[in-house]
Amino acid sequence: MRILLPILLLFACNLQAQVYTWINKDGVREYGDEPPEHAKKASLPDIQSVPKDIFARTPKQAEESESEPAFKGYKQLLIVSPKMDHAVLAGEAGHLTVELFLEPGLQPGHEITLFLNGKPVKTAAQLQFSLENLDRGSHMVHAQIKHQGATLIRSQKRRFHVQRPSILNRARAQ
């Protein structure tokens, strides 16, 4: 205990040490805690502080908060393909690929739902959907993005037409 007390006092004195500045004989500014006669007390910048909750964050949360800005919503969701009034020809057997454009990119946990004639047909975290065996006639397609049940953005509706042969137009057997 007798040894510990003087060591602690020396340490405390060093923590309270003043910093001085002066110009040496070569014209260079110097700093130190033992000043020559013409030294002045140095004004130092404030000590940098660390947010209190930094240690409460998981490494993943800390990385996300530093590297990526917070999600502020989608700017646009567009149907790139098919074009308005596109015709799906008979040779394509009623198959159509719907391609979407999204800005910014799809966020984790968000899902895109594709609607055909107002009814949901596919839901996934992707920007390309394949529709198979479509009935002949005109159809409307649109997409929307949801997160935890809330709709975040919707695309405009896009009309396309499926041309398939009718069984009524078969060649008659003779």
C-alpha cells in the first residue's frame, strides 16, 4: 500500500500536465510539457468522444450504420418488358417474361408481387418473372413491393395481348 499510493499520485500528476509550445532556434514549432523560458501554454483541440451506445451495437449493426445510408424509400418501379400493347404471338404458346426496373435496388426483406388482371400471381425477391400458358386475349400486368404488409411502391399497369389459335379455327377434316 505504501508503494501504490506514490505511484498513483505520480500518475495523477501526469494526467494534469500542461502542454506548452514554442519556436526553436531553427524556426520550427515544438510542443512539450517542460517549457523553455519563452514558451506559451498551447491550446489543444477538444478530445474526440465516442457515442455511448457504440459498444451496445452488434458488429453487423455498426457496419450497416457506417457503410450504408438509411433506406429512404423507392424512387421508381417500372415494367421494362413487355412494352405497352405487346403481342404474344401464337408460336410463343402463351409464355411471357415480365422484367422490372427498380431504383434503388431491392432491400433485404422486401418482396415484389406481380399481378395479372388485378390478381397476385407470383411473389419473390427478384426483378424478372415468367408467366406460362396465358389465355388468349388482352391482359393487364403490374407489380408492387411490400414490406411487413405495407405497400411501399406500385408500378403502372401495362397491357399486352396474347394471340393463340382457337380450337374453333381448326382445319375441318374432309
